[in-house]
Amino acid sequence: MSENTSNKAAMRPRILVDADACPVKAECERVAERHRLEMIMVSNGGIRPSRNPLIRIVIVPPEPDAADDWIAENAVKNDVIVTNDIPLASRGLEIGARVLRPNGQEFTEANIGNALAGREIAAHMREVTGEQGRNAGFTQKDRSKFANMLEVTIQAALRG
């Protein structure tokens, strides 16, 4: 393998998954396999190992934000991060990663500020009212939208 080919391979994006409670791990694995990309699932446990050599499991301590911290410290520009965690999404965008929610919504520089503000408002409302918010259920439509957006995002990352 020439040095130029080796450098191009080293620059290929990876898929980093905030794997605790992530409903789209199988979709991520299919896309990683199709494009021959490394996929890293980061969790504080309970993830079944994959036989696929492209899939790596990273187990972090069961401390708050340990998986988020690992992802933010190890992701590089053009990697694709899959997470519902808005602060992690913000950190990923700061380093130039592409960030998707499991429902297919893309976090961007244009929408991350509103997402962070909405998160703060929701936390404040929970504090004031004592009520826990309800998350919308994850649907087959969400799964399909995610699979499509992940493919589009990977194609963009591969282009550069």
C-alpha cells in the first residue's frame, strides 16, 4: 500500500455511537459494513460484542458523561457521531464531526444553539414543576429516517 493510499485510509470517517439506550445500533453497523468504516460503540456496559472486525466496543466507567467524554476526546473532524445527548453534539460540532440523533435529525452549527437552549428550558421546567417530561416514542419512521440520513451523512463525510 502506498503512503498516499495509507493516508487516505487513515482519513476515512468513523461512526462513533453513544451506545447506551441507542435504538439504531444495527442500522449503524449495516452502514459501517457497507462502506467498510470503523464503528465504535461506547457504553458503560451491556453491549453484546460483534463478530464484525470493523465494530469496536469501548466500555467506560459507569460515571455520568463517561461515554460522552470518551467520544468527545476521541472523535476527529469528519467522524460521524450518533447521539441524543445535546451537549455531546455541541462538543462534536466544535471539533468538526458530523452529528446525528437516532431519529435522523442532524445537529448543525445552525441548530445547536436552539437545541442547547431548549434543553436548559426543559431542565428548568422540570425543576420548577417537579414533572418529568415525556419523550416521544421511537417509531419505524424514525428508524427509516435515521438510516437514510446516516447514509447521506456518510457519503458527505467520504467526499470530505
